Amino acid sequence: MRTRAAVLCGAAVVVAGSLTAVPAGANPRHAATGAPAAPATATALSGPAASAAKLTWKECGTTDYPALQCASLQVPLDHAHPQGRQITLALSRVPHTAATSQGPLLVNPGGPGGSGLSLAGFVASALPEAVAAQYDVIGFDPRGVGRSTPALDCRPGHFDAVRPDSVPGTPTIERANLTRVRVFAADCGKKYADVLPHIDTVSTARDLDLIRRALGTQRINYLGYSYGTYLGAVYAKLYPERVRRLVLDSIVDPTGVWYEDNLTQDHAFNDRHRALMAWIAEHDSVYRLGTDPAAVEAKWYAMRAALAAKPAGGKVGAAELEDTFMPGGYYDGYWPPLAEAFAAYVHDKKIGPLVAAYEDFGAADGSDDNGFSVYSAVQCRDATWPRDWNRWHRDTWAVYQKAPFMAWNNAWYNASCAFWPTGTLRPVNVANGKLPPALLFQATDDAATPYEGGVTVHRLLGGSSLVVEQGGGNHGVTLSGNDCLDEHLARYLTDGTVPRGGGTADAVCSRTPGPEPLGTKGASTAARGSALHGLLGFRG
């Protein structure tokens, strides 16, 4: 199904953008430990031609990111009626410290539904100090998310264990799963009937432009991961003259929004799950599950069948096991603890490590309920989904025959869109020849946003440059430990330099080394990569 396009490395470069002189802001004092405080309220916008709202920044630093400041901004719920009901966006900032500023760098972790408040602190700390000093790094919770208000929570506890088996092996199981997704869609419609028609990517992109105005700048710089790449591309389509620099990392294929993209994901996640099985086989001296990846995989599916019959600790059934191992498709730093839990269950029927892994990687909490509610609201509104369940049933079984790992789990995660209570929009054609050179990053074996999406957006954004991590399988590849990728990012943010090559890719970097089993020589927590992937989350 998926293909791997050839990649070539080139040496030519071009320069995009220029420095903009802006008075340096005062250095923020270190603030108290804890989560970012509730943001301060800003002046409401009175309409498209009104003067920009004034942001009041207050300290809200954390132990990890002590320089963070917070503010809030009121924007119209419906951008077609700017003087109507207002909603509030939560913002965060790490101010620039250099004498000359390059303006704001807005960052988004994806989702849709991901909170970006802490991401600003991470990006400011992960960039080279001299580069970060030139930018006001701006995080935000998009409409409906986190500390923005209203924050959606359609059905608290929707992912409480133990759910029905994701694979509908009987009509009874399929009906149980259908009931869950129908009820979720209905509850969301009842609680947020007036809000759901305005939770979509285009509305969020228009919010970004109001953030730009409130920041008092003519153009923005933008770094988006995962779904954040689609949001950034949509913003650039709507406001090309307001984009100064654009970085897209782990790129959504905009031609498959969103039903086809999810089917493509299923095959990619199956590949990544098999990569994990091969890694476990490679380290058979540690895990003792066999040296043949196919045999290891068979033991994993045997474990799944046993948990479907008897959930571990009353928490980890078949669906929860998939939830637990799915993050391994996003980031191979999670492979060692997942492998240990797998081996402990197979060899000794120990359920403690498996339950702990579920609680670390698979279990949902209140923020996940919010994130999933926004995820559903955006994806179901953004594009037309099949309304005939027979189409989902037929397509998912067809995928399952070749890629069983996440086919049905992913289908149920998105299936509320078959019953969503709002009308739908048309996906945005992000093709754009009016931008300064954009910089794109993509790993060849990314599961969440397969490689072809990066190639497609590279083609659609005229003048863009694509940097490929050859053989890399992680999702979100910059600022996570690959020096080659980060050097390209730093050069671009410093002076607009992008690589120019002669092939599908403009530059190629070797993949980040894979993990080592816990407790072995060479094992590392890969702190920076773990920090980033903790902020990006899953399903994005």
C-alpha cells in the first residue's frame, strides 16, 4: 500500500526572510513551581477592523520551564460574526532576550486537541540558546482545548476500562462498539450544539491571525508538529502574506483529510508494530521471546487473545492492550518498557508490569477526554466522512486482513464521525506558490503521518525544502536528539537558509539511533526525545 520514494541529498541553499528589529523584552523572573497558572484576561476584539487586543502577560513558570508567561485572548466563536459571542484562548510565551528580535514563533503540538502551552517552554529550551533568544516563542491552547474556554468534554470516561474488544468478531461486539460511538456523538451534540459548528481547522487558523494581531506583528513564524502541519498549511493558504517562516514536522497528507488518512495510518502502524517485534527478537538475550520476529508477533497476538478473555487486573483487555502499545508506533523510546511488560506476561503471567505500562501509555484521564472531544469535533467537521456504517465495516475489514494491529482500534477512535451532529466543510486545498521558502521534516517510517504526506506537501508548497530522516520511524523528529535535523532547523530559524537538492528530498539525515533494553550498557532515557513526545501525545 505505502511506497517509499527515493531520496537524494543536495548541497545548494537559498535564504528566506530577514531580521526584523524589535525592542527586546525584559527577561522574565523565575516563577513558582507547578503547572502554568490560569492566564490573564485580554481585551476583547470588537471586529475585523478593530485595533488589536492588548495581551497582559503574567508569570506562570514551571520547574521545567521557569521563563513561561501566560495571557489570554478573546476571539469570536463565529468569525463570520465577529461582534457576536466571544470565546477565550489561553496563550503562553517565552520572551526573546536578544537585542534584535525575529518576532513571534508560534508552536503547535498537533492533535487536533493538543495543548501547546508547555510546548513553548520546551521549544525555547531545546533550540540553541542563540536561536531561541531571537524569538518570542508562543504556545496556545486552540479553541476548545485545555485552558481555553469553553473546553470541550463530551463524555467523561469514554475510554474507561474495560471496553469491548475492538475487533468485532461477533455482531454483539460490533453493536456494543457502535453504541459507544453513537452515544459519544449524541452527547457531544447535546452539550455543545452551539459550539461544534465552529470547532474546525479553518476557524482555528483564523484564531491564529487574531493572535498575530494581538502580538502586534505583521508576520508570524510557525512550527507545527503532526496535525499542526495541516493547521500551519491552512493558515498559510488563508494568509500567505503574513507568513515569515514556516516549519512543518511530521506532515499530514492534506489530500486524504481525514477518512483516507486514517486508513493509510493503519498500514503504517502495522509496519511499526512489526518493527517493535523485530527489535524484541534482536534482543532475545534480554526478553527471551524468540529470535524470529514473526514468532514474537504471534506471541503478542496470543497475549491479546488471552486478555480479551481475561483482562489483566480488570483494566487491560484487548482494546486497552492496543492503546498501550500504540504509542510505540509514535516513539521507539517507549519500546523497552513495553517489551519488558510483554515478556513478563508471557513468561510468568505477571500482570503488574502490563498494568503499569497501560497506566503510563494507554490510560485516559480528564485531559485526554478533552483532547479526544476536540479531536473528534475538528476531524468530524473538517471534511465529509462516510455516513453509511457498511462502508466503514467493509473498508476496515479489508485493511485488517493486511494490517491487523490498529485497524479496528483506529476505526472506533474515529467512528463517531459517521454519526456526527453537525454538517461538514470541504478540506482546504493547501497548494501555495505565494510563500517564502518553507522547511519540511519527515521520517521515512513515520506511522502517524506516513512519508508520502511529506512528499505531497513539499510538492504543493512552492519553494519549500524537504529534509528527510532516512529510516527514522519516530513521529516528531526535530528537537528530539537528531543533530543533523536540528542543524537544518537552527540555520533556517537563524537566517532563513534552506537546503536545495535535486531529488525528492533536499537533504537527508541518518536516523536517530534506536533504543537499548532497560538496564543494559548503552541504554538511555533519551530525555529530550521523551520530553517532546510527552508533549505531542498520541493520535496526532
